[in-house]
Amino acid sequence: MNRPARYARAVPRLRALKARLLSRETLREVALSPSYEEALTLLRDTPYQGLTTASSPSTIQTVALRVFYERASSARKMLPPEAHLLVDAFTREEEARDVLAILRSIYEGRTLPYLPTASIQGTLPSRIKRDPDILVSTQRLSEFLDKTWMKPYARTALKLAQEARSPEPITWASLPAALGEYASALARFRGADRRGLESILCPYLEYKAAAALVNAKAIGVPIRAIARLLEGQEACRIPWQELRQIYEREPGPQEVLYSARELLPTLKIDTKLPYAQALEQARKEALAKSGKAARAAFGGYPFTPVLAAAILMLAKIEMLNITTILTGIKLKLKPDEISELIITY
């Protein structure tokens, strides 16, 4: 079977999956709802009908995440094997945060925090929680993770924490983990496929790269760890060698961010803001650019993996927006305050 034919059956199904996403008008109506109950009424006949039992921000996040995973699973079944790692990168980004949260809890001797992906069958966090023996020590957890895609990130995170005598590098490692998984997925493609995928993914990955460097600087992650986890990744032509020089040269996270923006062409940074606020604004704008590119991809009819990245990016943004809107309503934020937090494209 030639290559376009491998996607011929998937493309109409991916378009059908896109048709089931919430419209911008529906999202706007939900955001303007005067009450949580009215917002749920608007979502009653959508995939988010399970939110009727969501009584807290954490359960809202869980339901929205479950919808995202169901869509990712559907997309994966539609696609040929060469695109599976691309789908996995989106879900692994979510799981990496929770796996490292588990590692940090064990390292600190604390009870496990809320883990959104642990309630989803088949995820790494759900498998870990089902086996109490894994939770006995960081060594047991590391031995389990050594057999999974999380091995390099978890091992490096634990080593950094031990060297720094601080748990902060464990949380930080979720950023290079996400970058690494997306880079591995992109590495399978060349030519027009690669360019199409990068048009969707690169704005978001450039934000992730900046966030990884800035947060590493803030907690004092040594440059050798940056090199070990980030250099060598070829996704989006991110110039890691030059970024390493900035990391070594600049005294703090604010300076790292403002210097790094010159090497990351799609990243928009407001230099008047403190670095944490500037990064959050950059995250929203990066996702908006990725969402716009994803929506544009459906304007054609490519028999390529580009539509896979497009549907997953759109589903991811919807998940984030639904969580933001409903949590905002629960917290009694005003509609204009909620609107400022939504990713629009």
C-alpha cells in the first residue's frame, strides 16, 4: 500500500472527530454563563456531559482530560503505526507531570498529590498507583520506570534532586520530558510532512524550550543536565548550543528569557513583565499560534500525518479552555476575567 493510501481511511475519520469539537460560539456561551449549572446545561449534549458530577476544579480537570484521552485513543486507532508516536507525545506530556509528581512525593516522604492521569486506564500513573510495591521507594519506582519511555527523564531528575538536595529538579524535568517526546515523534518524518507538523507544533515547543531554560535557571539546574536532556534534539531547529551559551552567560531567569527570545522566532515575550507572567502570556500565544495552524491544516485535504497533529492540538486546546472556563466559574470569576484566560485563535 502506498503512503497516501495509508492515510486515506484516516482523514475522513479525523475530520469527523474535528466536527465533534466544541465550536467557538459554544465556548463563548459557556464562558459567559452566569452560573456553573447553566454552563453544564450548555455542555449537556457534548462529550463533557460527565461534568455534571464534577464538584471541584480537580474533578473538572479529570473529566476534561478523560475526553482528551478518548479523542487521542480514537485518533490513534485511525492512524497507521508511523503516526502512533505522534499521538503518544501528546498524552505522554500529561503523564510525565504526574509520574514526576509521584517521584517527588516519594522523595520527600509525602502522600501522593492529586494526579489527573491516574484515573485513566492504561496510563503510567494509573499502573504505578495500582501496585503499592512500586511506591515503597524511589529505587522501586525507578526500576519500574526503567522499562518505560520515562527512564531517561526520571533517572536524571532523581540524580539532580539528590545532587541539589532539593526536590525542585524533579518537577522541572516534566519540561524536557515533553520536549523529548515531541522531538522523537517528529524525527520519524521528513520533507513536507515534517514541515507541516512543525508548523503546528513548533510555536508550542519553542515556548516549552524557553520555559525549560528559564525554570532551570530559577532553581539552579546545572548546565550539564541541560545538555544531557535537551541538546541533540532536532525538533523545530531549536538552537540548543546557542541557548546553552545564553544559559551560562546570563545571571538569572529574567535575563535568560529575554535573551532566548531572539533565538526562538515564533516566541513572543513581553519584556515589561516579570518572567513568570511573561512565560504564561507566551504559553497562551504559542498555543494560539499552534491552534491557528492546526485549524488551517483542515482547510486542505492532505493524506499525511499533519491532520493527526492538528486534531490533537485542537483537542488539547479545547481541554485547557474547558478546564479554565469551568474552574473560573466555580471560583466566581467575572466573564471578562475568564475570557482573558482563554486560548483564542
